[in-house]
Amino acid sequence: MKNSVKRLLALVMTCAMLSVCALAADFTSCADELYDLGLFKGTGTDANGNPEYSLDAAPTRAEAVTMLVRLLGKETEAQEGTWEVPFTDLDGANAWALPYVGYAYANGLTNGESDTLFGTNNACSSQMYCTLVLRALGYDDAAGDFTYADALTFATEKGLLDSFLTSGEFLRDEVAAVSYAALVTPLNGEETLLIEKLAEEGAVTAEGAQALVDKANLYAEYCALSEQSNSDSVDMTMNMDMTMSMGETEVPMTIEMNEKVRLLEAGMEMAVAMNMNVMGQDVTTETYLIDGILYTNDGTNKVKVPYTTPDDLLDMTALTSSESSPLYAVQSIAKEEADGVTTYTLTMSGNLLTSMTETIVGMVGQTQDLSGMTMGDVAMSVSFENDVMTGMAMTMTMSLTADGQTVDYAISLDAVVNAMGDDVVIEFPEDLDTYVDMPAE
């Protein structure tokens, strides 16, 4: 039970870290918005008439070019045009792709794999699709704006994607995400966004374009404040309520915790005081980390153990704080101002966070099997006062299935930032020298 709780708490905190940074995934919400704008098509409909996107399918080069042409609002022009291309693999069963490849080739958006073959049914990589999108934004690799070899790096610099999006297989899911981010990316050498250009050309409605621009501006404002509030040291008080349900059995749990952390060049210092109440029973612990030794006081025993793997936490911090994900990371965002406090409320896809959690856990070398984990959509509020983060709240649901049993979790978390940066002071007990070595298991 103790080990299960520890794993769960670590998972919850990982999700919280990912949410704060607004971190591949499940970008159905992006596909939905693109579909509503008329810039993305489904592969069919479900029983209720809703579009199905086959987002878990890997796109071919022909399909990727087709999705790009639709993103640019040029499908009608492509289908009505007469195109001459040097490629011999656009006939027969592949003839459907000729208008799209023809338009893209004539407008300098794509090339073939050779002088005579387009590579119609070959897989499209993230590198290939980002190259197409960058060209559509006015960047010219032939003129030296970027190279195909560094297309992903250049696309990241322009805000089209982040490291999480390039860490796995490139699917139609990721096409939707990059396409969505492209809409709110400025054209080369201009302040005009792609979505604004499409509105001027009549490819999308002015109302639809403005709604997306407003969302992008608000998210950029939030990211700027979050970046400004990044710190290697934090003093935070957290309260978490959680109910675990299995069938008709419910187990309530509350956690009250104060955590002080300082990331130093020589390593990490930490002081955590936690009280956990499970079904009316309290468990109180104090944990300290200094000079590579982890000290724990559970009220009965005072033990210590060398902390020999700090890199996993440091890597986690770097991964979750080094960059702000593009707009595809959030489903919605709203802003409220009251009494000098500005609060941003964000909603993120639970499927997206499930996948990102699996990715980041693997990237820091952990081996937990998370295949039975699913999350519901996550709602998070982050508050700032005088442009400094002062607190956050999060609600989420989660299910874990193992050995044929499913446990459902309903979680709410509130955190208050007490201090950041140089204002964080950690006081360690004077009796740490009396702690004994933890017995080997």
C-alpha cells in the first residue's frame, strides 16, 4: 500500500508539473477546431455523424501535402487547376493526389524524392511536414532561410512544435497539432499570422480567425508570465483531496504538504513536511535533502540514505521548464482579474497528458508500466500578483487498471507559492547527525 501511494503521488506531481508548463499525444481538439474552420477533413463519420480523423494513422507524403493544401484554404483551387508534374507515381490508384501535389509543386511547397518520383505512398516524417509548413509560412530553404537537416530545430524556434512532439512516431495527430500551431505563427518577415492571411483571402471567417487569435494572444500572455516566474527555488504549500474508488468501495485521502526546494550547482536541497490522512488515519513525515543525503522522520524512526540519483529530478525540471509548448497544448484558456490578482484557467486534454506523462517518465529513465493509466481532461487555474505566480489549483480524474482491476481517482489540488528565488530559506533540524542508516530491505 505504501509503495502504491508513493507511485501515485509521484505520478500526480508529474502531471502537475506538466500542466504548469503546459506541455506524442491526442490532439483531437486541434483537429476539431481545424475542421470547424474548414481547414481539415475527416476520414469518415461515426454513428452520430461526427467526423472521424484517424489521428493514430501515419500519413503518407501525398496525404501530408493534401492536408497542407487544405490548411492553406487552397483545396478548391487545387482541384480546379491543371497541373503538370514530372512525377510518374501520381496515376492509377494515386491519381487522387495529383491536384494537391500539383498545386504544392507549382507553388514551391514540395519537391519529389527524385526527379521522377514523388514518393506518393512513402511515410511523411515530422521533418518533412515541418519543411512544408515552413515553406507555406514564407521561409525558403533554397535561399538559405533554413535547411532540411535543421527543419525541426528551426520549426521549434518559430513555435510550431516542442521536444515532446518530436519524441515519438509522426502521425496524423501530430499533423493536426503542427497545422494548428502554424495558424497562429507570423509569416516570414511580417507580423501577420497565417490565420489572418486566410481570413483576408476568405478561406476562413473573420469571426473564426479572431477567436483563434484571441486565444493565442491570451496563451502567449500566460506563457510569458509563467516564464517570468520560473525559478530554481520555491517554497510552496499544497493541499490535495483525493478519492480512490474501486467498485462501490471508496477510500478518501487528504494530503497537506509544505515543500521547499532549492536547485543548486552542487545539487538539490529540500525540506518537505507532509501529513497524509487515509480513512481517518494520519501519517506525518518530514523529509530533508542536503549534501546528497536524504533524511526521513516519520515520527517514530529517523533514518537516512544516500540520494544517489538526483539527475532524474533535475532532468524532469529541465524538460518541464525549458520551453513553453505551442498553442496545441491547451483546449481552452480564460482570464479573470480581481483585487490585483490575475488568474488564468486552462483546460488540457487528459489523453494528451496521459501520453506526455508516459513520454516524460521514459525520458528520465523510469520503468513504471503506465499502460493501464488514463486521465480525464484537466482543469487548472494559475494566479499571478504583480506578475509573480502566487498559486495554482487543479482538478482531474484518473483511472489505473492492473491485473483486471480498475481504480478510479478524483483529485483536486490547491497550492500557494510562499516564496521563490533568493527568498526561499530552508532550515534543517539540528539533530540530523542522530539519524541512522536505513536498513537494507
